[in-house]
Amino acid sequence: MIDEILEKIKQANKVLIITHVNPDGDTLGSALAMKLFIGEKADVLVQTNKNISYPKTYAFLPEIEKVKFLDTVKDEYDLYIAVDVASIDRIVEFPRELFNKSINTINIDHHKTNRGYGKINLIKGGYSSTGEVLYDFFNEAGIQITKEMAECLYVAILTDTGCFKYETVTKDTFLAASNLMQKGIDTSLIAKKCYDNKPKAMITFQAEVITNAKFALDDKVVYAMITPSLMKKYNVKNEHTEGIAETLRSIETVDISILLKENEDKTTKVSLRSKTIDLTPVVEKFNGGGHKMAAGCTIRRPIKVAIELLLDELIKYV
Ligand SMILES: [Mn+2]
């Protein structure tokens, strides 16, 4: 499989590396590490238009200033590589069309729910991050990991493990981090850039969301709701909702935290976090995906209906 991937990369004239919608540190770090390896003939796609862009937190990543957006991407590629994209519907219409019609598609991921929609699928379900999958890939392929690539992979692993806290972390994850550190990256500075760099409005916005959170099922479940008007009030973007579900999960009695965000079209984006309960069957009921302790879905109903549907489902597990 590794040789096959290397061969495809070698043969390609132009490569599009696709990150998932609402990009995070893992998908961006993995995509940029891959771009740094492939070089000039590879572009990274962020699936928004340019004015929405990627979370500013990650603006320090090498070569991120070169990414393509939906409004600049063209039909000019002969190889597509999706990284950290759990399912094909995490790629939006136009790039999905390009991906689906191409004979050269590679799917690199760590989500257990990934069904292998690529022609070549390098999926290590249960791995800490796609960053760690790629770290193994580069090593097994005998590819030299540069300092810049190491920075990207480290950010991918750091952010997707919640700073090495989640149960997906193994001794190999620490070994990867250690080896990446030996490339000369400043891990303390990277952590500051990823976590101590938030806009003031993000914290005041999150304070209001958390203050209004509701508890259910003997305080084992907590949920918070975000409407477009609240986001407008604080002038915040999607990326500024990050961390709310984790903060709510950190409450002593809570096993499952839910963050619901109503979209302009009255559908609801749901993020779930859990301490002990496997969330994958819950989100699969709503065509979502993810990991045991961190999963998500979109429910095609307004926010108040969505939470009722979710609570009805969660009663079976809590
Ligand atoms: Mn990931």
C-alpha cells in the first residue's frame, strides 16, 4: 500500500490534498505535512471561501498561506488525497464531484467509522490522529521528516489528542512526539500558539454559552445551544466554538456533553463528547461519525427539535 501511494504521487502532475469541513489542527497539519513532502505540484484545499478561511490559530503552520479555497480551486488535478476526512460527505459538492470522478484517489485517516471511499485507503482506525498515521507512513516509506513537516505533524497529534489526554494515545504516540521533537521543533511555543492565543470575544462568547447550558438525565448529560444571532452578537466564527464541549464534559457529574449549533438553514450541527460512553452508535443514528469519545453529526431539524431527538436517543445509553 505504501509503495502504491508513493507511485501515485510520483506519477501525478498535480495533486489536491483535501482537508475536512470545519478544519482542525489534525486535518490542516496532516495536509501541510503531505504538501511539504510532495512539493510544488501539491495544493491543499480548505473547504470554505477565502474570507471565512481556516481557524486563525493555525496561521503559524508552514506554507498555510498557500492553501486553496473553494472559490479558487479548479478542475486541474490528477490525484486527490483526502486527509482526516471520515466520510465522503465531509467533502462539499464541487471538490466531492472532482474526487468521485477521479481514478486516482487516496484516503488517509484514523476514524474507525471511515468506510474507505478512496481508490486507495490508508486507514488506521483508532490511531490518535491522522498526523500519527502519516508519521508512520513517512517512516515506513523511508521519507526524511523535515523540521517543518515535524511541526505540522506535531500540531496534528497534539490537538487531536487533547494534549495527549485521550485514550487513543499509546506509547507509540509519545514515541512519535519524541522523535518529532528531535527534529528541533519548539513544543512549548507550539502549545502556546495553539492554546494561549484566543481572541477576547471567543472567551466572552463561550462564557455566555456555558452559563446558559442545560442539564439532563441526573446531570449526566449537559447541552449548550448556539444560534446564528448569538454568534453575530459576539462577531465570532465557527472556530470560536472550539473547546466548549470539552469544558462542559469536565464537570464532575457529566458523562456526555453536547454542543448544538443552529445553521442559517435551520439544520443543527451537533458535537458530542463523552467520558465513558461510546458515542459512535448515537451519531450513526443521525448519519454522523467520529470517535468513541468525540463524535458529531448534522441533524436536519431546528435546534430545539434536534436536542429532543438526541436526548431520546441518549436515554438508552446513560
Ligand atoms: Mn483527526
